[in-house]
Amino acid sequence: VKGAGCDCVGLVMAAAEAAGMPTPKLPIYGLQPNFLVMAGELRKHLDNIAFEDVMPGDVIWFRDQGIPRHLGIVTSINPLAIVHAFNKKNIRRVVETEVGQFWRWKIAGCYRFRT
């Protein structure tokens, strides 16, 4: 819904739902999701894939301040780019970002929706 806010998990869930995939009910989390819970939910509902196998529509899990807790959906391969919920200094929006060296060293895992 245009104008509605969401976080990175909500964005991934909305994309899955829009693609007709079943979306699980997720546990409630605070401002910063618990990475252990997040890891469990990712493993439970998506397949872990190698970075080299990433395609548009896949999900990349990123570290934020050293802790895995941010998700992005791959939009292109060459150059690698993601769409994600951006939140910094009161700027909150969904943006597309190229995954350059700044983002690549933050990758904690790559996942694909089960079909």
C-alpha cells in the first residue's frame, strides 16, 4: 500500500504474499529483531543458497553493526542490487540499493523462497 510504512521483514513478507506464496505468522519482535529468532524463521521458511546462486527475487540477510538483522530482496544481478526498507536519521522508505563492497562484506546469508 503506497504510503504505508514497513520494515525489512514486512517488505519481504509483502513481496512473498504478492507473488502468491504462503506467508507464515511470524513472532513479534522489537525495534531490532533478535537475530537467533530471525535465523530460525529464515531456515524454517526459505532455503539457504550460495551467494553465487543468487537470482532476482532471492533474499539476502545482512549484518547491521555486526549483527545479522536486515533483509533485502535481490532485484538485479549485474550489478547486484536489492530493494529494502531503509531507515536512517528519520529517513524511512523502501529503496533500491546497489550491493557494492560496503554491503557485500555485511552479507550473512542468502535465501530462496520455497515453491
